[in-house]
Amino acid sequence: MRKICCVLLALLPLSAFAYPIDVKKHLEGVSIDYTAYDTDADIGSIQVNNYGTTDAACTVVFRNGPEAPRTRKVEVAAGKFKNATAKFNRSIIKLRIDLTCTAK
């Protein structure tokens, strides 16, 4: 019995998993990089970094299956970063993010 309990406790960390995140970026004349995060089972976020010398206006669209897409607009100053997050009603299975940035 003790061995079974030890095996179950050893397998417990395997039950936690992250969902896949696909990011499509459309950049027009700006030097932008991103880092996507799986913040929680129903929350996704992205950090947008501006490495250029001009400010950027970005639109981030989060998609999670059949739910309505969540759109966030962020303005990222030159040399700075901004975060955008979206909370969904259901657990995220696969998150798709469209990142569109233009020079401001």
C-alpha cells in the first residue's frame, strides 16, 4: 500500500500541463518581438516588446475555439514593453493569437 501511495504522489506533477499557443504576427515597419504565456487554464497573455526607435500601435486578437475572439489594443513606446491578457469562459485547449503592429 505504501508503494502505491508513493507512485501516485510521484505522478502528481505530471497531471499539470500547458496548452499550446500559436502566434501569427503581422509587422509593418516596426521591430517587435513577443513572448506568449499560459497564465491560467482560462487566461492567456502576451508580452509585446518594441526594440525599434519608433512607437508602435498593436492589436492583439486572442482566439480560443468556439468562443468569441477577444481583441486588445496596446501602444508600445520605443524601447518599452506592454502586456495584453484575455480571460475566457472555458478552459483553453489551444490558444491562437494574431499580433498586428504598425508604426505610430
